[in-house]
Amino acid sequence: MKPDEFAKALEKGAIDPLYYLYGDEPFLVERAVKRLLERVVDPGFRDFNLTVLYGNECKGGEIVENAQTLPMFAEWRVVLVKRAQDIPAAAQEILTGYVQNPSPSTCLILQGEKIDQRKKLSVELKKHGTLVEFKRPYENQLSPFVREEAVQHGKKIEPAAAEFLVYLTGTNLQELSMQLDKVATYIGDRPTITLADVKAVVSDTRVDSVFELADALGRKNLERALRNLNTILRDGEEPIRLLGMISRHFRQLWKVLELIDRKTPQQEVGRQVGINPYFLTGIMEQARNFSRDELRDIFGLLLETDLALKSSGGKPALLMERVVLQVCLPHGVPKRETRRAGR
């Protein structure tokens, strides 16, 4: 079952006795579990009818025993097993028997990061249960994600406002959701979130400086980029997350430059890369500041910096400052031998 089908089934009140909710985007998995619990657990009898277990700590018999217990004063009893991918093999064997003949009054929810399709338990879950995978969205799916989140708040959001929020916040879905929640609260009863609303609420946070830094790097404005970098690091932003947002920006510039070289019309560039017209002109100007060779060297620099940040070598602030200097200096990115000297 796809996530949107799962959501529609919940809206209709169609509940199954077996679920395996998993994927590489923990925010979406956690939210799906929360919504399912809200549907099947009576708040007044939650203590009687909800049991939470952990796959790496519990035994198969413990899961089955709880799942076979009748609900008290409610339609459903719910057993939630987190970290289901860590259920030991012996426990899986016991649980497989239950999966083949589940209790009709219990909703057993297995929550995990992945599922091993070769295991007997997985095969039986596919036959008798509902499997839903929640994948991390691609970059061009982030604005639609923001629009869907706005609907959950009973709001609409202007396309430019959604795109700007993604630029400011980055690819972290939980952060995107939190920032949108702030904006929705800010506008009160107004039905539509505008670009001005996003600027008013989000631009005062440190993520605004991240957007400004990416813009300064794209324009090779060394003074402004260094100033933004110092502000961001002073405010406590994690360098590894900052590097990820910079990398995202330059991947976008690479895609745009390729389309420019093919003489693709501006409107088509925006459509193919997924850039709102409000930002497109500026992004295309930045892309023209770099040759393909420069961008290729920048990606090498970003990769080396990522590895250095994840190791014990080097100071994060100095590593990030080197990125800014090497991107913005008139002679471009130094050759790899020069970069290694600073590691």
C-alpha cells in the first residue's frame, strides 16, 4: 500500500489488524504511526488498550500474548512494536504463527526502518497484513510536501512561499513541518500563507542566513558569504547540516547550467528543475557564474569536506571557511593537492 492510500483508508476508518510501517524517512513513519494510533486507540482507555514494545528487547511470545489479549471497553486493542527490524529470528518464528491468524480485535503495528523480504515473517505479513513504505522525498517533491502540510493546517500556501520555505529550511521534513506550523499560527484565521508571511516568521531564524549564504556562494560574493557563515556557526548550526544545504544548492546550479547550455527556454528550466519562477532568474544568474569544470571541482571539495567533518581531523569552522574561500576566490577552486594541505 502506498502512503496516500494508507492515509485515505484511515480517513474512511478502514483499519486492518496487521501493519508494517517502515522506510528511510523517520518523520513520515512516526507521523503515520501517530495518526493510526489516534484512529484506533480510545483516549479514555489508552492505558488499558495500548502496549508499546521494542523489537530488540522483547520476545515473540510477549508480542503474541499482548496481541491475543481482548480489548477493555473499546473496539480495538493496539500493540505497537518499535524497531521491528531488530526482532530476533526466534521471536520472528513465533510471531509468524500469529500473523497467519491474527486476532480480529487487535491492531498489531510493526514500526521499522526496513523490511527483509526474504524472511518468512515478511512473506506472511505481505499475505495477511498491510505494508506501507515511507520514502524520503526527492528535492522536487519538497514543495508539494509543504503544500500538503499546509492543507493539514486548513491553509493554502502560495507556490513561491512554499519554495522559499524549502530554501530557508532545507530538506529536513521535521524542520519544514515545524516552521510551517509557526507560519500557520502566525497568520491566524487567514486562509492563505503568502511569501511575506514566510519571510516574517522564518527569515528571523538562522535558516535565513543559510539561504543567504547559498546565494552569496552562488554569486561568488566572498565578503557576504564569510559574514553569513560566521553568523550561522555562531548561532549553533551544525556544520554537517550546513554543508548538506550548500551541496543541495550547487546540485541545483549544475542542473540549471546543463539546461542553459542546451539553450532550454527559461520557463522550461524552471519546470524541469522544479524552481518557482520567483527564484528562477536569480538561480540562472548564479549558474552562469560557474563552468562545468568549476562545479565538478566544487563537488569534489564538498565531498572532501564532508569526509573531514565526519572524521576527527580538522576544525569544523575552518573547514567550512575553506569551502567559502575556495568557491568565491577569483581563481576558483584550487586543485586537489592544494585542498589536501588544509585537511
